[in-house]
Amino acid sequence: MLEFFKALLRSKKVAALVGGILAVVLRELLGLDEATIELIVNLILGYFVAQGAVDVALVMKEFKDK
């Protein structure tokens, strides 16, 4: 179980998720406007979509190579 949490802490996806959550939660404290929060969230969503596409491409490549 400890290894699982260590792997999560090293994950870029988890870091992006935590960053997005923090941006939304702390918007009042930081004084960020809605457009800035939307930009941050859209950037994070774009990262997830792009990473998902890369993951699918790698799986397809492995499947094709077999």
C-alpha cells in the first residue's frame, strides 16, 4: 500500500489533478478571476486528453507489434 502512495506522489497526472483542485479551492484566497481559473482547468484537461491519447497510441502499438 505504501508503494501505491509513493507511485501516486510521483505521477504527473496526480500532480496536475492536485494543481487544478488547488487552483479552484484557493481562487478566493489568491484573488484569481473566473477566466484565469477556467484557463488553468482547461490546460489541465488538455493535458489529460493528450496523455490519454498517448497512452492509447502506446497500447495500440504494443498490440500491433504482437
